[in-house]
Amino acid sequence: MPSQIFAVDPTTCDLDQLQGIWAERTHKIGGRKVSFAICGEIDAFAKDGSVKSGRQLKYDVIVNPTHTTRGRWNHLGEKLRNLSAGTVVVHVANNDYNHHGVTTLVRI
């Protein structure tokens, strides 16, 4: 699977690169196409679930493994809700900063 392309605030060049390798990030599992957006690459998607800058990233299921719990859940939560409309989005994050408001080492 291709390496992570960007962490936050993708440029149009970043989005073009992600779009170019998206097929390599998509794997058939149990009859569904499961696509992986690594960590901050979830920021390729706007809060409404569309892909930024008019790019296309087609998916049946998105899995978003992240290195940290990430912040701004008021934005990320809405984005994940919109991306999961009619399908499934799996977001898994490590709590490697010992946040007091998060009671588990992994957030799913």
C-alpha cells in the first residue's frame, strides 16, 4: 500500500497524488471495496463528505487509521458522519498524548 502523502491541509497537488494512488489504497474485502485514508489524509474530504477541490475518491468503505486522537472533533465528527451516509467509515486513533478527556488508549 502506498505511503501517507500528507498529514494536514492538502494542496491541490497532494489531492492529485492521493487521487492517483487511490486504486492502490483500495482492496476488495468480503465483496466490498475498502479504501484506506492514512491519518490526516481524511482531510482530503470536506465536512460535507465531498472531496476538496473537485477531486474524486470513490469508496464503498473508508478505513482511517491515525497516529493520534486528532483534534477538532466538532469538524471531524461531522465529516465522518457525512462520509458514512449509506456506507461505513472506520476511524481508529491512538491516544499517545494521554489526553485526560479520552478514557481509552484507542478511539474507534
